[in-house]
Amino acid sequence: QVQLVESGGGSVQAGGSLRLSCVVTGHTYSPSCMGWFRQAPGKEREGVARIFSGDNTWHADSVKGRFTISKDNAKNTLYLQMNSLKPEDTAMYYCAADLWGSVNYCYQTFARGTFNFWGQGTQVTVSS
């Protein structure tokens, strides 16, 4: 049974940094396609960043230059380094994964938010 467990959320002041982690268990190999999403109260879920294989990445314009997605295949762990945090980054952050698929499948899966596996979420709160 594949499970994703996020950690690293918390409360910080604007301008601060956090690093989110997402550990994948129940599968020997690192998933080919993984992503980070966030949802603030009263807002729709938003795709923040995705990574295909080890180095094909994409970041939303709202976080580009501040957030960085990365993956350690040996540890089967996904990361989201968040710098220069803003109050508008406040949300519940979720990681998601699909085990197999092409790069185009990954793009579509992320765009539609139709990953097969999701974590339980970790809260990030940024105060001004």
C-alpha cells in the first residue's frame, strides 16, 4: 500500500523559510511523477510545483523564484523548499504521486490534479 506522509509545515513570519518533506512508503522505487498542491480556506486547490523523474520541474508563477521542488530518489522523499514566504502562501499543502507514466502523462495528471496517491497535508501559516 503506497502512502505519502508530509511534514515540515508550521507558522513563520513573512520573509521566512520552510522546507516541506513528503516520504513515500510501500513502494520500492521512487514515483516518476510527483507534485505539491495547496488549498487555502475558501479557495480552490492550486498546483504549486511538479517534478518528473529527477530533474524535469515546473513551478507556478506565484511561487517561481521562491519555491523549489526536488526529490531524493534514494530516500524516496519529495521536498518543497519555500523561501521568502508571503501571507498569501498560507494554506494546507499536499503532496501527490503517480508511480508510472510518461512526461506528458505527468503534465496532464498535474494539470487535472488526478494523482492516484495523496498525502494527508501539512499546514503552512505565514503571518505579516
